[in-house]
Amino acid sequence: MTGKLLVALAIVTLSASAASAAHHRHHHAVNANAATSASPPPMGWMGGTNSGDHGMYLQNLHDSGYNPKNDRDANGNVAAQ
């Protein structure tokens, strides 16, 4: 009886491990810029964003009539548009 139990346990363990290995995929991060040399930025590129950009973005949303209070309904769910 003990031998059959050990064999059954071994079969279950191996099949579970094989199924797990079949679904496991390795994703390696690749640095796309690692092999390229430094080059000047494209024409018209002004650089990164700054704190003024965020303020201007919010002001533009407000000026266009966007109201964040309309994003959710009375139950707290995302409102359908």
C-alpha cells in the first residue's frame, strides 16, 4: 500500500511540475539603447517635461470643459460615456 501511494504521489508531483513548466515563460529585459551610440536629439525636441507642463495640461482640461467629478456615477463606478 505504501509503495502504491509513493508511486501515485510521484506521478502527481511530476505531472504538476511539467504543467507548471509548460506555462512558465522567461521574459528578459533588454536595454534597447545598450548597443547604440549617443546621438543628438531629434530636431525640435525640447527635452523632458517639467512641473509647468502638468499645470498647463490641467488648465487646458479645465478650459475645454472637462470635469473630473463626472468620471464616476453616484455608486462610485466609472461612468458610461
